[in-house]
Amino acid sequence: KRATTNSRQQQASGQRTTMALRVATRAAPALLRTANPWPPSLHITKPSTVGRLSGSYSPLGHVIRRADDGRRSLSFLSRRKPNPRLRTHAVNIFDGDYEERGSTGGPFEDVYDEEEGWEVSPADAEEDPEDAEMYPDTDSQADMLVQDDALEHHRANQAQRMKWIENAKPPVRVPQIDDRGRAYGLGRRKTATARVWIYPGSGVVTVNKMPFVDYFEREALREDILSPFIVTRTCGQFDVRCYCHGGGKSGQAGAVRLGVARALEKYNPEYRPPMKHKGLMTRDPRMVERKKIGKKKARKAPQWVRR
């Protein structure tokens, strides 16, 4: 019976509190507008419980919501303390003629002294010999060593730079002709080597004391040998005598062609650009690939059998 009575009393008190809060809510906006208007950043919200207000709330049960969404009761206005970080006093800003402040004892009094004058930096002292007497001699042994090292390092860099510039220049090519009026060129291709001499003539080509038409039976090989003369437009102006050994006919023909191109360059360096453009001055680095174990040649494999 006591529990039932207590619950009924609590319900009744809750109903009375709810009715009072409703009346206060309806009357609060009008009272606040007339008695104590709030700034625009504060807004009145619905009533809150005691627990949400942490034991401090207004008699009307309203909560003040600020612009930062922080909730405080009405009573905090009476307990507000000044913010020490907020400067509310007037700040005196110095404004006037800065040139006359030195003579009146202002903040620029010690900047310039009429008797001593302005301070002179070491750079200014070097420019003006008269001001150099103001600075004592500060060149110690350590400073001299550092200066010598820096000077030596600078000279080494300059020498290396001049060397690079000199090496970047194209070499000066001069004709190289022997006493008999011949120019010599050495050519290689695969395992073949050819020594070639050219001299002014009617265009006779001799290979190992044989006409090259008889020595190289394939027409493609003969055209390959005469290609330097075609590029330089000197066909029929030089006779060629060469001795070649090693390799086969194809390798020997490539060696003779390289030897002829190098001999033409030594005879007249102006023939080099067109031959270089066509790739006649480059040694062909391709070589025969070695045979591998388990294969018939370098890459040819025996016939595959299922069983």
C-alpha cells in the first residue's frame, strides 16, 4: 500500500511540474522580450531537466543555446568573469613624425649618435679604406688556411671545366697521306680483317692480288665494297689494293668496305660526314653466336619426338 501511495504521489507531482513548465514555456518569450532582451547569438530553447543542466538552471527551466552550440543556464550571466586574454582597454599607437623623435627622447633616441655616427659593417669598410681603421686585423692562421683551401678548390674546378670544354670540341682532322700518295685504312667484320690502301687512279680494285670481280663472285658483296665511293661521289677516282684474311666472303667484304671508308676519311676529312650519315664509319659489332650444349647450333634444337 505504501508503494502504491508513493507512486501515485510521484505521478501527481510530475503532472503538476509538467503543467507548470508548460505555462512557463508559453509565458517565457514574452517576459524575456520585455524585461531582458537577448543578443542575436543567443536563442531560447525548450525546457531541460535538472540532470542536463548539471544542477544549475533558471527558474523558468530554459536553457540558453549559444552560437557554438554550448548550453549554459540563465544564471551564468550573473557569474560571468572578465576574460584576461580579451583586451578591452585602449591601446596607444605611436603616430607622428619619426624623424624628430630622436631629439625628443623617443624610442629612436639610440639609433643615431651625432658624435659617433653610424655603425659601419665590414663590407663597407672594405669598400672605403678610411673606414677600415675602425676594425682590427681579424685574419688569423685558421682563416688564411680556409681561404687557401677555397682558392685551390676553385682553381681545380676551373681547370676541370676547361678540360671538359676542350674535350667537347670536335677533333681537328687532317689528311694522312704517305710518301707514295696513299691513304691507309684497317677494317674488320666478324673474324675477318682487311688492310686497304687507296691512291688516285682509274678505279681498279684488287683483293689479295686478284680483281675483286673474281674474288667476290656475288654482286651484292661487290656493291657493298663500292658503297663508300658512291656516297662520296668519287667512283673511278681511286685505285684500291687490299689484303684480307680470316672469316668468309661476307665477312671479308664487310671488312674491305670499312677499310675503304676509313682510307677515304684519311685522304680527305671532308668525306667523313656523308659516310657517317650512312653508317659506313661504324664497325659492325655482330659476331657469330656460340653453339650450346644439347642443340645443333646456337639456337637450333633437334627434332622433337614424343616417345
